[in-house]
Amino acid sequence: MIAFFKTIIYTPLYNILILLLNISWVDAGIATVILTLLVKLVLYPLSKKATVTQARMKEKEGELNAIKDKYKDKQEQAVKTMEFYRVNKINPFSSILTVLIQIPIIFSLYYIFFQSGLPSIHTDLLYSFVKVPESVSMIFLGMFDVSQKSVVLALLAAATSFWQMHLASKDIDNKNKPATAVTPVGKEDFAKMMTKQMKYTMPLVVFFISWKIASIVALYWLVSNLAGIAQDVYVRRQMAKVS
């Protein structure tokens, strides 16, 4: 399985990175930014679907809570909940499927920047038509050596991680939220509690990993977070216009 993902995901992404580094004005940092944005662009349809599903479930949160209160039998509750999803055209499993599809790609990207070995090149991974760059500059925009640690980039990566998770937990439009969407005291479910905890703990994890390894990892996380935030804001605004 690992060999399969390496062949169809990791190796192609690594070759794209080296192709970018063959451009004279592209340093390792710029190549990281471009590659990350390209992947986010390809994954945009999946990310959009997950955002829409999450937003619709958030909108209907009050009605779902009402079903839980009305039907105490777990089996009957599950049937009514699935019926509710069907009537409202919500697929609660779509966001999970989206995440599962993205995981190998995200891990491949992370592994590329974590163990890329730059400025050294793994020639055994290159396709026949991909040339080895004459030289690889590790100085991003003449300011940051992405092969070294950077507390600034690590802090930015952590801050944008928090920002992205904060936006993801918000409603599309709080002003349009129905009165029935108030969650009863004590009814906050486990998933919501975990989301709140992750909102504060994940940025800390991102900071320490980014700072301990190398700033190229922090740069990847920063760009990925900013692109994710831009996508999330755009999708939610488009949904608010049609609602």
C-alpha cells in the first residue's frame, strides 16, 4: 500500500517540485508555495464539498438536537436523523470521505518537505524527462533560509492554523440562524468538545513541529492554511448569497 501511494502521489509531487526548481528564479521557498497552491487548487472541489456539508449541518444543528430530544431510542433516533439528512439533501459522510481522500496527498506533501533533502536531489525518484537543477537556492525571497529553523514562520503557521479552525467552526451567517438552533445546556456533543480542544491544541502542535524541523515545513503549513482560509471564506460567502 505504501509503495502504491509513493508511486501515484509522492513521486509525481516530488517531480513537480524539481521541475519548479529548474526555473532560474525559483528558490526552494517559492517552489514550496507554488506546489502547495497547485495541490490546494486540485483539491478545491473536495474542500468545497466538505465546507458546504459542514455549513449545512451547522445550520440544521437545532433541528438535529430536537430529533435527539424527541426520540430517546437510539435506533429510532438514528432512523429519524438519516431521514432528516435525506430530506435536507445532506450527506454527513461526504466530509469524512473528503478527508480520507486528501490524507495521502497531504502526508505526501509533508513528507516531501520534511525529508526532501534539499538542496540535494533524489535522482532515483526523477522521471526521465526531469532534469536535475544546476543549483537549488534555499533562501526564500532573499530573507529566510528554509533549510533552517524560523520562529517567525513557525508562529505564522500556528496562527493561521488557529484562524482556519476558528473559521471552520463558525456558521455561514449567524444572523440567519433559526431560533431553534440553540443547543440546550448540557447537550454539547463529544465531537463539538473535541473541535474546541483541537482549535487550541493543534496550533501548538503545528508551532513545535514547524520550529523543531525546518522552516520549509512551516512555510508549507502557512501557505496551505492561508489557501484553506481563502477557500473557506469564498465558499461561505457564495452560500450566504444564495441562501
